[in-house]
Amino acid sequence: MKRIALLVTILCFILWPLTALCTQVHSQPEGLYGHQLAHLFFIVSMIILVYWLRVMKLIRYKGWRYINYSALFFVLWNIDAMLVHFLDGTNGIFIVTHKGWEGTITISAQNKVEAVLYYMAKLDHVFCVPAIIFLYLGLRALTQQMGNDTALRGIQK
């Protein structure tokens, strides 16, 4: 019965979509401040994770080493995202126009460094995708090791 209810719920969301509520609009300062604080919290959390993985010497195991790399890439991604959010809020450097899935960045300032920095920072998937891949590889390695340990325990009995 629970499976049928879950299936019906999923089908309802797929077949009758309403508005997409998955994006964070930063038009008001409160939303942006909360979002930036979330990025900061994520950075601190990942730094603490890296610290404890190294202190407990868990990075000698492949799975934890991959998770360590994932946390480092998540730190870089969050720093990059915070920079983009900050530059989005600045006036006079550039003008960003969105047309559906496409957009243009028009440089309006004399100093072009900020515009190039913004353009490069918008490529945040360069950090996010490797972070997710390393997280997947780490979790996969840990579950494989856990399966091997369980199999070995069965042999020892």
C-alpha cells in the first residue's frame, strides 16, 4: 500500500507540475544574506570534515580519501558561489541579461578584471561536478569495503 501511495505521489508531481520552487531568488537582501550564510556554514562544515579525516588518519583509506577530496572541492565551490553572489549584487561593473536558458554579460565598467573574474566564477560546475564525483567514488569504495569486511567475517566463523 505504501508503495502505491509513493508511486501515485511521484506521478502527480511529474504529470501535474506547478511552479518550480527549487531555485533561490536573491532579489531581497534577506534571501541573499541567508543564502550566503548557508554557503559559509557549508564551508566551515567541510573544513571541519577535512580536519577530522586527517587527524583520525582516515585518509589512508581510499573511500575516505575520496570524501576528503570531495570536501575540498565543495569548499572551492562554495567560495566561488559566494563570490558570484557578491558580484551579482554589485552595480556598475557589468549588466547581466537573461533570455530563458541563455544570457549575456555586458561589461559596463572601465576595469575589465571584475567582469572576467565574474565570467570565470560563473563556471562553478568546474568545482561542483568533481566534488559530487569524488563523493560518489568515496561512498562506493566505503560500501564495497564494508561488503568485503562482512564477507570476511562470514568466512572467519
